[in-house]
Amino acid sequence: MARSAEYKPLLYTTTVRNPERYKDFIHLLKSFDGQILTADVVEQFERESFKCGLYRPVKRIPISAKDKWGNTKNGDFGEYALTDEETKIIYDGNDPNLHNDIKGHKEAGFKRGWESRFDTQFKLLKALGFVYYNIGKSIEFSETGNFLASTVSITYGADGTVNRKIINPQNEQIAFMQAFAKQQRCNPFIRELNDNIPLILLLKVIRLLNADSKFNDCGISYKEIPLLLFWKNNDANALYNRIKQLRIEYGYTPSPEIIADICINEILGGFKEFKMKSIVSEYPDDFVRKMRMTGLISFRGGGRFIDINHNEDEKINYILKTYSNYKKYNTERDYFNYMSSVDQHLFSIRGIETNKNEAANKLTEWTKIYNWETIKVELTHLAKRTVSKDNTLKFIDTPSRLEFLTALAIKTKLPHVKVIPNYPIDDTGLPTSTAGGGIGDIECIENPNAVLVEVTMAQGRTQTIMEVWPIERHLEEFIEKYKVNSQCIFVAPTIFGDTERQIKFVKSDKDLTIRPYKIDNFISYLETYQTLYNSNI
């Protein structure tokens, strides 16, 4: 018997916890576009996700597979592709229908076990209009789904290496911006009574708060986000007034208990309890990460406030005008068709173009916010692939964060160097994605010389194959652009042995200088030397 709909706090997903992985999952599924979804297709997909190391079950894993996944962590890609035999062992070894020690979950319309696991992996992407599927029906990619799938390239080398590279970073933002501009909480995919579009409710409340002269014109406090997540309807004025009352009574620092009491007892009527940590931390973190993916929000006050990215005001105006009044749909198919239809006008609107000097100037402002010790800690998190606890940086995807922190580190320790990052920025100077394809990551001018800085989170052979040759091309173009003595610095969590050998070959073949550094070693270099350009190499 189906559960009746009820009011709930907003939580998008708990299965694919890292939103950076959505594009990888949907990219792998793209090869099955148009096929009938059967148990065999589910098996093929899951085994493909094992093959590259994207998804790694925890039980009955062959030693040979663990070796191929190497030192990479769960959620990253493996160093080498698994064989068909290895993926079959993993698939069968983690089938709840075959092993009593594995707890299998059940999704409506899907059999317990791997079929239900497949549904949980793609349930949100289906509800957001990227891909439609049902057992016994064709897998259908929408245009926005194709956009998201095209964000990344996953290939296998002749030697079995897994090669993964982000190729169209802007497409991810385009896809999620449209999806969240339309996404209704009360929809046929999700059994809940809350009736609003979360992104639109957020944007409207922020504008109301910013228009109030009593407040500080910096958006909604992170501590106030839970009220939005529990809010039952789309009445932005009522939510604004409730937040205003909260600020009058408790300022900007209400206790977790106060927030929980408002959410559970006042908004929901007290019929259900929720964990305090979920209300004040887990739910808001999940929501802010998703909204950040649209490129429409910025952080203020060291991450304490979420505000509108004013570089995108034209898009925001259009979204509020077009999608605030929405039609409800009774069937999953009708709702998916609505979600998947492309709004060509929204796609055509361009944000305010920030020139490179502005990006460089914004970077200087961030040196006043993050001191050297903090930058070191955050770079070390990236080197060790541990989680950042910074209220702002934790919401920036790791490749973009590495570009930002590397640029910030150089500017902090070598203020005489003109540091020009090529990543797109919001109105505060934080990256909204990595630097686009075809250009280097960070350009540094240290008269009379110049240094191109390239960074990557890639490891192993993927690093060698997907990074060094593009860096060689970028460096040649960089030299042609500035026409001065130039070098390239290459920064990564670790430097693979084959990467170093390939860099030496580039030096002997074309006399191009690429200086590879592990993140830790680059930190030490900046603490030791007074120049970025090294004439002794």
C-alpha cells in the first residue's frame, strides 16, 4: 500500500552524496540511451560503474580489483579498468538476492536489489528532467540530460588506464540552472505536500530581505535556511516575515534549538521529530550545494549568508518572471516532459562578463579574508582528499577549489606577481566552475617573465594522459601571447611517475619547461622562494 503524502523537510538525495558525481553517472548511462531498461541493462550499467571505479561496493571485492583502484578513494575513478570477470564477481557478490548478509532496499516499480539500487542512483536526475526510465521501457535522455552528460569524458587507454576529464564545465551549470528553476516540490515523483519551487522561494526571500532597510543587504543567513526547507507553501512574503521576526528576537545567531522548534513545532505542527544535526546542518548543506550548482547564488560574510550572484541578475529576473506561477502535473510522464523541455531563451541569456583584471582584483580581496595558514590547511585537505569544514569553500567543487586556492596561495606569498585566474567567477570572485577548455588555468606575470600555472585533481595514469599534452599546448599558446620567458608550474595532489617522464620528454623535444609539484611541495616552494619564475631550471 502506497504511503500517503505528507509535509517534509527538503532533502534531494542521500544515495549520490557528492553532486560532483552526477555528471559521471549520467555520462556512463548515456551509452544506454534508447535501450529498453531490463535487469540485464541494469547489470551492464552497474558493472561499467565498477569498471572505472566510480561506484565501489564494499563486499566480496577481488584483490586484483582493489589493486586496480589503487590509492584512489571511493567516489574517485580507479587507475585501471576492471576486467569483465572482476566486475561480474563484484556484481554477483553484492546481490542481496544471493547473499543474506547484504541488506537490499526496495524502490516502487523495481525489484529489490540491483534494480532498486539503479533507481536510487538516478531518481533525482529523473525528477530533474535529465533522463526518463522505467523497467521494460526505453531509457530516454532529454536535451538537458545530454548537456550534463557532455560535461565529462571517460575513456580507457590501450594499457587499461581509466581516463576521465571535464571538457565542458559550463554545461553542468546550464543544465542544473534550468532544472532547479522548474523543480516543484509537490510533483508526481515525490510524495510530499510541500508546494513550492525551492530555488524561486529562495531568490524571492533573499530579495525581500535585501530590500528591508533594517537588515544588512547580504541575503539569507545559513542558520535561517532550515525554515525555507520546512516551509509548506510558496508564500515568500510569509517566510520573509517569519525570518524578520526571528532576527528581531534572536539576531543572526539563533540557537539550533530555536531553529528546530520553529521547523518542527511551528511549521510542521509537531507531528514528527527530526535529528537536530539534520535540521541545522545536513539538510542546509545539501540544499546550498545544489543551489550553488546553478551559478545564481553567492556567499557573503565568510559563508554565513547566501545571497544573489548579481552577475546573473538578468537570468534571475527572467526565472522569477517565467516560473513563479507554475502548473501542476498529475503523471510522472507529463511532469518529466515539462522538466525536460529546453527554455532556449534562458539558455541564451549571458551573465555579466567579468574581465581578467576584475578576477585578479577580486583575488586580492580574498587574500584579506583567508590568511596563509588557512590556505595551507585547505590545500592540505585537497592533497589528502579530506573534507573542508570552511563555511564557503566546502560548497565549491574540488577542481574549482584547487584552482582558486592555488591562485590565492601565489598572490598571498608573492604579492608582486600579477595573478590572473581563468575560471569564471561570481560577483565575489569565487569560481563558479573550472577554467574552460582550450585555455590554461592561471596566468602569472612576474616581470620580465611569465608563468602559466596548471592544476588538477587527477591521479595516476589519468593525470599523465589527460593533462600533460594539453599543458604543452597551453604553454606554447601562453608563450606566443606574452612573448617573454615563460614556464609552467603543474600542481596536483600527487605526481605520477609517468607524468614526470612525459614532462622530461616535452623538455627535451620542445625545450618547454614544466615544473611538477605535489600540493605539499608547492606549499613549501612558496614558503621558501621569493619568485615564482625559477631561472635555475
